[in-house]
Amino acid sequence: MAAGPSRPQFVLFGSSIVQLSFSNGGWGATLADVYARKADILLRGYYGWNSRRAAQVLDQVFPKNAAVKPALVIVYFGGNDSMGSHSSGLGPHVPLHEYIENMRKIALHLKSLSDTIRIIFLSSPPVNEAKVRQNQSPHLSELVRTNELCKSYSDACVALCKELDIKAIDLYHALQKRDDWMEVCFTDGVHLAEEGSNIVVDEILKVLREAEWKPSLHWKCMPTEFSDDSPHDLVAANGKRTINPSEWGFHRKIQWG
């Protein structure tokens, strides 16, 4: 049974950049804070996954007969797909042409869930190649992660979104708008630190603010649950009335637009 009144569901679907999005000041946690009392942020992130594995489980993660359908799905796959292939044939690498078709399959499945579902794809961000090599685990075979590969998969994702009329966020270029992106955006050269996550949040909110979707899914345009005034709210300094705190956000380090 769901807890409380029904809120719109925003599902974050992807690999480790999604699974870890509630860690280290992550973008998923920030969205959950911004959308408090407005939408439920559901985490469906799977460390190490590629688009091939994601496409195989679409009916399990997003069943067509589900009683409640997501209002928004934010999808990220590509970083693992773009890793260099391993001589054994094992590992997460997916050839670019297959990656494109897998992402197409994901998009079309999501679109089939309802006429009102909204979709945003995140493209592959860059990596700090030197830091990736420095943090190489002795338990893993050599990881081949290069910005050349990241860019090719990012560009393909953005092009597919244009073809399918899906909102795309080009993380490869968005992170690099900061001159110090290699130093501040990652925890290990690949996964996002708080500064990198803040860029992701800013880009997502920009899309939601500018999209001509009805109803709007931008947080400032969405109703707040139990927002009515109450005599049980905090009492004002004059002692004659209460102050409704349902929209307060002064605790946030960043005042999001």
C-alpha cells in the first residue's frame, strides 16, 4: 500500500551514476529534497549495468500493467557501454550501434506506458582519465575509459533523443563548462561528487522549467501536499497568527530555480 495521498512518481533509471545519486551530495538526493511534498523520487539504479542489460528487464522495472505509471522517467546509460571491449568478450562494453538501438528500445517502452509520461535521457559525462587509471582496482581487469569514447556515446544519445522527440541533457559538455571540472566533479574520476551532481540537478531543472508540458513538472509549478494554513503551524512573532512552512527552502545551500 502506498503511504499517504498519491503523488506523481519520478523514476531515476540507470547504472551507478543513478544508484549512487543519493550519496556524496548526489543529484537524486537533491531532487528528493527539492520535490519534497510534491513528487516521489524512486531510485532504480544498478551499479555496473549497460544498456543491453537494462533493455532486457524493461517489463520488470516498468510493467505495462502497473496501477500507477511514472509521471517522469530520467534515464542514464552509456558510461559502461562506452568502456573499451575486453578480449574475453566479457564485460560491460556495448558497440555503439547496439547502444543506440537499446536506448531506442528503452525510450519506446517508456512511451508505451502512458500518453502523459515524460522522459529525459542523460548522456555520458566525461571522465578524469588520469584519476581513473590511478584508482584502478587490483581486483578488476584494466578499465578502458576515455573521453573520446564517452563523447561518441554522448553524441549518439543526444542525436537519438532528437530523432524520438525526447528531452536530452548533454552531460558531456555540461560538466566541462566548469574550468575545474576534472578536479571537482568526480569522486573517483567517473562517479559524481557533489559539484558534479549540482550540475546535473541544474540541467534537469532547466529542462523541467522550459518544457512546455501540461501539467508542468517543474517544482515551483507543482502543488504542495497539505499546504493549507493551520492553527497548528508555527506561531508568528506577533503572537496573533501562524506561519505556513510548507514551502520553506532556506535550509538549502543552493536556492534552485
